[in-house]
Amino acid sequence: MATGLTKTQLVRHLAEKTEIPNKTAAAFLEELADVAVKETKKNGVFVVPGLGRLVKAHRKARIGRNPQTGEPIQIKAKTVVKFRVAKAAKDAIAPKK
């Protein structure tokens, strides 16, 4: 299974590309994550231009099944967070043939 960049590798890459110290790049990454969480919680959406958007969505209550017994169970309604990839990023990663 392929592995992605670790947080440390991402910080080093950002610092190298933007010619800033690792500490500054790490602080930027932490602040971006904090702002994304706060804005999504408050407004229901946070957009990262060129990458995608975090969207808060409501999932309705439904009937599910216990996988061990097959018995129907009630699953409560809940709020979930989804990430929707921007079209430009999607086309760059997996272009249509």
C-alpha cells in the first residue's frame, strides 16, 4: 500500500519551496487546520481554492443491520463532515480518457 507525506515531510517541503523556516511552515499548517475546523463548524463550509471544500452535512436517521446477527437496528441522525475535491484537482489527478 502506498503511503503519503507525513506531517514532518509536508512541513519540510513547504519550508523548502517557500524558503521559510520549518517552524513557520508548521505554524502555518496548524493555523490552516484550525481555521478550516472553525469555519466549517460555524458556516458549514470551508474552501481551499484549487483543492476542494470541507462541507458539514446532516445525515438522516435510518435503519441499519447488525453485521453479526443481521438484526435491524436504528441508527441515529448525525452531522458529518465531507471533503469535496475541486474539479481542477480532480482533473489533474485522474484525467478523463
